[in-house]
Amino acid sequence: MPKPFALALISLITLGLVYAVARYIRMDGFAFAWILNFLLMTGVLAFTENLKSQLKSSYYNEKGWERKGKIYERVGINFFRKLLVWIGWEKLNKKNNPVAKDTDALIYLHYQTKKSELGHIIILFIVMGFNIYVAFKFGILKSLWLLVLNVLLNLYPVFLQRFNRPRIARAINISKRVRG
């Protein structure tokens, strides 16, 4: 199937499913926020897998203001990492995507952080749109589930990718020097 057709089809199916969820589940509760996030995660994962872009934008490079992850440490990224271990995500992720100890595996992991970040950013903005809509239509308190889940399921994962990628890049450079 041609890539543009596949991407359009994935987008249309995801859009249709989001419309159905918005139509048949109350938008001001936890169930809607949970289902919306996981539905979008599935759709965006399918989209990014089919996109097959190299993701070489300078956006993915560490910025000066990130100061080697200090900003992320200040907003609690280490607590979030511990939370991922506590709920079993880290173990599940390592089981499904084991990381070999060679340069090629590190390069692939580096690319995966970009792809994951792209997916979470897309979802972050879509859910933010729903969050604003629900806040205006039902009130700010009714939109809190969307906000809380968006922060936990999308914003912090973006922070985590941006926190990890420079470390992976340093490991790649060390691995190349040792190997080369």
C-alpha cells in the first residue's frame, strides 16, 4: 500500500474512532480522557511506524536551556522514571524492546526516542484541544482528567525522551570511539 494512502487511512480511521468516542462517552469524565489518550496512542503509533521518517530536524537536538537535563530534574523527571518502574512499564518495555550493548542498537534506541517524542507531542496537542473544549463547555473542574492524563501520559514522556536522548548520544559517541 502506498505510504501517503496508508497515512491518510490511519488518520481517517483514528479520526472516526475519536469522533465515535466523543459522541458516545461523556467528555467530562475519566473514562473519556483514558480512552481518548489510548486511542490516540494506537493511531499515532500506527502513523509514526508507517511514516518511516529519519526525524533529522534540529528540533530533536539538545537545547542550551535544557542544561544537560537539569530543567527536567527540577520538574520531577526522576520521580516520573521511578513511577514507570513502580507500575512495571520499564520492565515491560525492556522485555518487548531489549537493548543490545552495541553501537547500532544505541543508534536505533536514539531514533526510537525521537519517534516516541513525536507521537507524544501530536497526542499532547490533540488532547489539549479537547481539554480546552471541555473546560469551556463543562467547566474547568470537569476537564481536569484530560489535563492530568495529558501531563502524565504525554508531557512527561516528552520530557523523558528529551532527558534520555543526550545521554544515549553520549553513549553512542563513546561506543564509536571504543569500537573505532
